[in-house]
Amino acid sequence: MAAKKVCIIGSGNWGSAIAKIVGANAEKLSKFDTTVNMWVFEEMVNGRKLTEIINNDHENVKYLPGHKLPPNVVAVPDLVQSVTGADILIFVIPHQFVKRLCDTIKGHIKPDAVGMSLIKGVDEGPEGLKLISEVIREKLGITMTVLMGANLANEVAEGKFCETTIGSKSKEIGATLKDLMQTTNFRVTVVEEADVVEICGALKNIVAVGAGFCDGLGYGDNTKAAVIRLGLMEMIAFARVFCTSGTVSPTTFLESCGVADLITTCYGGRNRKIGEAFAKTGKTIEELEKEMLNGQKLQGPPTASEVHNILKVKNMVDKFPLFNAVHQICFEGHPVKEFVSCLQNHPEHM
Amino acid sequence: MAAKKVCIIGSGNWGSAIAKIVGANAEKLSKFDTTVNMWVFEEMVNGRKLTEIINNDHENVKYLPGHKLPPNVVAVPDLVQSVTGADILIFVIPHQFVKRLCDTIKGHIKPDAVGMSLIKGVDEGPEGLKLISEVIREKLGITMTVLMGANLANEVAEGKFCETTIGSKSKEIGATLKDLMQTTNFRVTVVEEADVVEICGALKNIVAVGAGFCDGLGYGDNTKAAVIRLGLMEMIAFARVFCTSGTVSPTTFLESCGVADLITTCYGGRNRKIGEAFAKTGKTIEELEKEMLNGQKLQGPPTASEVHNILKVKNMVDKFPLFNAVHQICFEGHPVKEFVSCLQNHPEHM
């Protein structure tokens, strides 16, 4: 079997952290081609091209400063050139660029290439919510997998122990990707319910906004634990509505992509932080994004709205009081003080 | 049907918080006798008997100051008198007093009384670990249930929203107990796997010690999330070894007694705190208990040892690297720095 060629599409903070792992494994394992392409959006940093800096100094000084990248990771500024001949395409770019990027590489990739999305977030589909992997699959017609987990990029780059989850419907592809991704301190579990793995990554942000409300309103540990748990139950219930391609097992939610990522997002994470500030200051989400995130968009509130749209069509809003409360508080002027009382008659307690 | 008479055996911080709830519900619901006895270990507080203070001022000034107890909760200093005629016995005393207490009330309780244990901790059995509800059941021969969850007593007393889990093999008894315990802000789920509910409350403390090590060693959010998740997986695996009376479903671990209580214990809680201090200072658990807990005993480390004994007999130690590492680090002189490396070859990742 020919060695598989890997291309990392993206070179931000998370893409560069992943490049450390992928580069090291590709160098070590004969089943992968040693050279790993990394598509880098070209920009000038201190008067030098970023690709030149990466290829000469082996460091992404802009997005992952202080970490050496393996020298077999080659920065390529031309997108089409970077993906040509690749057997494994790792997508790790901001979700708003996905469609345009797919349009650019379409027709230039191997038809039997396998994609793995590390992209957080969801797209707006005709029914209110669409998985990013689904967007890529439709655009490119390739087999898609995902990798998600409690993985803050800087901690992964520092080699601190953590876990992650690969979702792959094919066991064989899952095993190959595990070989590519797993290191001593980056431990991989492969599950078949890829759509569940991906939806967890989107839904957890809604719960984190709620956990932030809870912090901002001065509730204690009990209430926050209840919010996180009820959020998890709504994530499971929503996955059962949304992921119709197979069964949705509660055990997938016990993986890193589920409960572990949910915990870190509800204790750290910017959705929690903005949720807290929202409850404390009375400012709008938009104002807080400007003040606290330099205008970057938060994912939890829009995801709550997209989920709300789906649930409305299906006449199931009442079964998801937490998701619904986050939507109504962020966008329909409901008082944030009502957040917890929305949970008092949760279907879980009936 | 005659109104059921309730006795709360114990009047500490948690017992008094529960008395607020039980008293209010017994007053409101005709299926319960309005008067709720609460056995109070008599002591003098500012020159007055504690039972007299409670019965006159309706406040447990020693263990739950600042909260009024419902006037239908009657403090009774005589243990046998307090339980006489009770249909529902709520056990909420420190676990080291359970056996002696049972010996005292044996022969004085209704044979068809139902017990509900709110007691945290486990007893040492011949096989290394024994549930407190099992100890009571053996001593008294009554039907036992449990109530466990992410329930810090003071927050419950303040009426802050939270959830709890009742474990009852009988659905009918479970429904009655839910009526007795549930309020607008104290939400109850009933599950049949009572032994799983109870073992969660013991095992979480081992995981929290590990989470504390992790904090003390300076690992970040990813690693802590991985420790919590791997701890949860070992809790499930251990329950499957230990709870042989029925099936062990992963969904029980998604209840308040499982994931929610685990989260609060691993972020707050004294097992975490001592674990952190242990890793930072190099002092022994015993020294830290003296310094930080006024000599009170921590539950995580001894539970780790009891679990270790069981696993050794069953030749299954290797399948529980986290539980085992906590035991070895606390009691066998293994360096705490090795804690995380013990997790690198976890069966979950194989």
C-alpha cells in the first residue's frame, strides 16, 4: 500500500498545534508520506512571508509562537497545490470560509480522499442547522470524518495530556486516522457516530452560555452542575431528533467530544464568559462581542437560534427548555433572571 | 391509606437542609403525617439544649444557622422515641455512627418501614467495600433506598435550584419519596439502579483526588477534563464489577448522582483541594487532613484503597489505572508526578 499523503488545510492556532502531532507521526510511521503539506493563508509578518518563516524557522510565529513545528511539515501558500495528491485532508479553518474553500479545491483533489473536519461550529441549512462535515461532503463528494474533544490548542501544543474523539462511520478509516493523530499525550477514541461527535461541538456552546448566565446571576455549584447536566440531556435529546442516520447512543456523550468538552467549555471558554457578562451588565450579546472579543462572533447564541428554528418546525420547543431559554434571553428580550425558572419544569423531572 | 410518618435521623448541615424540604412537603401533602420527627444528638449551645432551640426558635443554630426550619419539624433527643411509628426513615448521619445507631433502633421500628440513606461514604466489607444502605438493610431488615446528587447543603437550604437522584428498586416507593423530597428548586429523578446511585457517591471522591493532583501539578483544562472523563469511565466499569444485582446502564451516570456530582466534586470539594495540596507540598494525606480539615478524614484516599483491594482479588487492577494511581500515590509512595503518565495507556484508548 502506498504511503498516504496528508494535507492540513489551515494554519491557525489549532491547525498549527495539530501540525506538530501529524508531522511527528507522519515522520515516524511508514504508512504515511513523510512530507505533510500545510496550507497557509499567506500574510506578511515583520516584513517576511509567513510561509517562508514556517519553512525556514519551523515556527508559526503568528498563530502558535514558541512551538517548533516538525521540519517535514511544509507550508504551502497555494491552496490547490497544497491539496493535490493528498489522501487525507484535515480541515481546520474558520467555518465561514468552508464553502469558498471547497469551491476552490473541487476538481483538484483525489476522488477517494478522506476528509477530517476539526472545524467548530455549524452552518445554517434550510432546516436551520447543517453540520460542517455535511457541507464539505456535499461540495466535494468525499468521505468525511471529524475530530472533536476537550482540546485547547495551546495545551495540546505544549504536549499536556488530553483526549480527543474521532467520529468515523468506517472502522478502517477510523483506525488509520487514529494512527495519524494519537501520541503519548493526545489519546484518541474512535466512535462510529460521527454526526453525534460533531453536533456535540456545536450544542455545548449553547449550554455554556447558560452556565455563564448562572455564574453571572450568582448561583452556586449545585445550580451550575444542574445546568450542565440538563444541557447534556438536551444535547442527547436533540441529537436523537437531528442525527437520523443511525442510532444515538448515550455512550458517545461520555467521550471526550461530549461530557469532557462540555465541562471545559462551561468552566473556561468564551461562551461562558460572555454569558456571565450578559447577566451582570445587561448589555447585548453584540455589544459584548465588540468589547470582549474584538467583534468576533460568539457561537452559542446563533446556534441556539438555529436549534430553535428546527425545534419550532417540529413543534418540540417545550422539550428543550434550556436551549429555548438561551435563545429567548439572547434574542427575544426575555429577562435573564428567568433562566433558572425555565428549568424548574424540565421534562427530565416529570 | 394512613398518612405516612417521616423521621429524619440526623440533624447536621445536610440533615437540617433536608428538614426544610421534608417539613414543607409533609405539611402540604395529605399522604404524609404533618409532624416530622428529627432525631437530634443533644448538645448544649450557649447554655441551651439544641433540641429546645430548634423546637422553640425553629432554627438549628449550630449546624444550619440563618435558616428557619418549618415548625412541624420536631426535634427529638431520644433516638428510639424519634423513630417509633415512622413509615419513612431518612438516614443522614456520619457513616461511622451507622452500625451503632442501627443496633439502638433495631426492634423499635416498623417492620415495613422504608429507609432512605443520604449518607456519603462506604463501609469496609469483607471484600473491601460495602454500601451504607447495605449495612442498614442487613442490620434492620428494611427496604432501603438512597438519595444522592450535586447537593451542597447550604445551597439547598438557600433554595437555589438543583437536582438530585433517588435510587429505589420499587417504582411505587420511588414515587412516594419523590413526592416527599421534590420542590420547585430541588428537582428529583428516580432511577431503579439504587446501588449504582450510591457507589457513584463514593467513587467520585477518588476521581476528585486525581483532579486535585492534576491541579497541583499545573496541568490545564484539557488534562483535567480527561481525568474527570476517565474517572467517570472507571466509575462505570467498577459499578459493572461491583453492582451485580442488576444491569448497570450508562444513563444512570448521566443523572445528578453521576456526572453532575462528579463535576462539582472535581471543581469544588475537599478531596480535590487536598489532592492539590498533596501534589504541591509533598506532605502526607494525614498531615494535610490535620492542617486543612481539623483532623477530619478525607473519603477519597481510603475509598481508593478499598477499591484497590477488591480489584486485586479480582485480578483487575490494570483495568483501573486512575483508581490505582490514586491509591499508590496516597499510600504506596509512588510519586505524584507519575499520576498523568499512568493514564497514557488507559484501556479506554486501546
